[in-house]
Amino acid sequence: MSITTHAPRREARPPRVPAGLPLVGHGLQLLRRRLDFLQEARRYGPVVRVGLGPSTAYLVNDHTLLHQMLVNDAALFPRGIHFRKARAVAGDGIITAEGPAHRRQRRLVLPAFSRKRVHGYGDVMRRIAMERISSWPEDRPIELKPEFVSLATTIGTRALFSTDLGASAVSVIERALPVLTRGVSLRAMDPTGLVEHLPLPANRRFGATMRELHAVIDGIIASYRRTEQQGDDLLSLLMLATDEGDGKGMTDRQLRDEVISILLSSAETTALTMSWACHELGRHPEVFRSLRAEVDRVLPDGEPPRHEQLPELELTRRVVKETLRLYPPTYFLSRTATKDVRLGQHLIPGGSTVLYSFYSQHRDPRLFRDPHTFDPDRWLPERAADVTPEAYMPFGEGAHRCVGEGFAWAEAMTSLAIIALHRDLRPVDGDQVRPTGTVTLMPRGLSMVLPRRAA
């Protein structure tokens, strides 16, 4: 075993990041300039201490120690505050559950995201992505992130619910997800835990949205139960899943939590990935030309890619992969040490908050050559020396690695190929696009003009 536990020793304490302030520690820096702070903190060691108000947290900056924490010693580091706050939305779904409950839910959910099942969702992705992308205006700038949230929400909802009820639920879910994402963000960024209990308009809106969303999803589940629906959509597969240990399936409450978990995690992360990919392709027209040449070669009829054609879109995949390196949507997370445990040369006291950032890790020049440069070709086999594959973790690592990773890849590649086939990408003059770290990595100020492709 890799775990060793000891009584804390003063000399084993990690170094403290300088410039902390009395009472607030590094809280203001994490609030006002989080992304820069996370990258700068890597200079001070593989594990460093960070002040969060009167408390001390530990920031892990070494990818091998992060692997130890997320994989080898995962039982000693359950999920931290980000995930606890998400329970206000996702209940005990797979993105928030811990321990035996998480293992059970993961066993029940995984078959619905098998390679064969993702292949089956391909037609839904192709049809909806083509419809939505074709409907975009072409003579004025559009804000990309809301458009891609709408697209991803529609794909996720129709993959979940293939009946007519799914079509009626799209608008409710599409309205709900931004409200719920903002609500989780506010809760996760409030160290006091008081904000969520105040009679604020945002809290009232959050509560009303949750009630409406629960009513819609509960109604769909009840309808499936009454009709004994046994289709190939995600909800049918989740309802049919049974645990090998006890032979039981999910309760209606568990099904609702999983539906919300799938929608919340897939819509936001895929929308962000697509937004950032379009931003970088707009800034690098030579890469976009190469991408378009690839889709023209693989898809000469101009039709959206079928699932079996996605492996031929090698550059398309590298563009998505490089986008996820530069802009991992879930970029900053936390765990909690359940007992004193050693990470490398340092002791982490039991009860401590442990922080980690895929964003700063993916931009470390010791791990990725020219890390701030958008360069999809860095992932070519002949350039293996330019990357550290084991440090690339946009979907997480270990038992909590995203179960919908295959679905996300297929959706992003399908949508990007359709954009290359039918649209141009023009940045808006004067726009200053920059990443902003909330719960996810947001593109602030990102609008583009997407005219139809010239004949």
C-alpha cells in the first residue's frame, strides 16, 4: 500500500504560498485572480499551504501525487465542498455520491454509456446538432456559450427521453440549467454557508426552478413506469439496470437524481468545450482550414458524420483534446483528507481541505511544451516528447472519472465537424475574451459571427 500515517511533524509541513493576508489568507486572490494564482502557486512546491480565511488548505501541484490522491488513496480523500454544494441540485446522483453509494450508482449507470450505447445515440446528436447549427443567424455576432448550452441540453434531453415527453421537457430543462449552475457556483464560493439560507431573489429563483424541474422529471419517470417503457433511451436503460449484489434497481428518487446529474454535467461541460474550441479556431484560421479539409475529405457529401466515421476525423479529435487541455471545464476541485496522510514528502492533517487544478497542471511548462499555445498537433505520435499524457486529466481520474466521457467526445466531435462543414468562424473585432474561473471555466466576452460557408 502507498499509504503511511503518522502524527503530524512540523518539519514535514508543506511551504506556504507567500502574500497571504491576515484573517482572509489567500481568499481574495482566489476570488479575484484565481487562475493566475493557481498557476503561480506551482512554483512553490509539489504541495503547498493556502490560507482560506482562518483555515489552511493544501494545494497539490504534482501530477503523480494527484494520481495518488485520486486513484491509489482515493478512499482517504472523499469529495470536497464543490461536490457537497452540488447536492442541492443533483441529490445523491453519480456526480455527488460517495463511497458505497457512488460505487453502486456507477455500476448501474455505466452500461447506459457503453461504446455500443453511445453509438446508438449518434443519430440524435447528428440530427439535433445539424438543426440547431443551421438555425444560427449569420449576419450578427452571437454569444456562443448559451447557444452551445441550448444545443447540448437538447441532445442530452432527447438522449434521455425518446418519447414526446422529452420534447416538452427540453424548454423547462434549458431554462433551469443556467439558474442551477449559478446557484451551485454561489454556494461553492461561500465559505460561511450562509448565503444559501438568506431570502435573496437568487435563492427564491433557485428554489422555484428546482421545484419545476423535479415536477417535470418526476412526471416523465411516472409515465415510463405506467407504460413500462423499454426503449433504447437513457432513462429506459437506467430503469432496467439492477445491481448484481442485491438485484435491486433505482428508486424514482435515485432516477431523478441521475437524470439531473447527467444533464447538469454534460450540458455545461460540452457547451464550454465547444465554445472554447470555436474561439481558438477563430484565432487560428490555419488550423480551421486544415480541420475543414479533413471533414471535406471524410464527409464529401456534406452530411453530418455518422458515429462510425468519427475515428477518421483525427484532427477534429486533436482539436477537442487540445481545447480540453487549455480549458478543462471542471478546472478546480477539492477533496477532504479523512486522516493524517503523507503525499510525497509532506503530511496532510486529517480533516484538511485539499485543492487541485487541472487548469494549472495542463499549463505547466514542465509537463507540456509551450503550454499556453493552442497546438492540436502536439498530440501527434511523433511529438510524444511534447506532452505528459498521465498529467492530462480533463475528465478526472480514478473511481470518479466521468462516466459520460465517450458521449462527450462523440457530441463535441459531431458538432465541430458540422460547424466546419457549414459555417465560417469570425471573431468580433475588439472583443477581449478571457477565461473566468467560477465553478466551471467560463469564456467571458466570447461572441462570434458564424456566416454560412461560401460555396
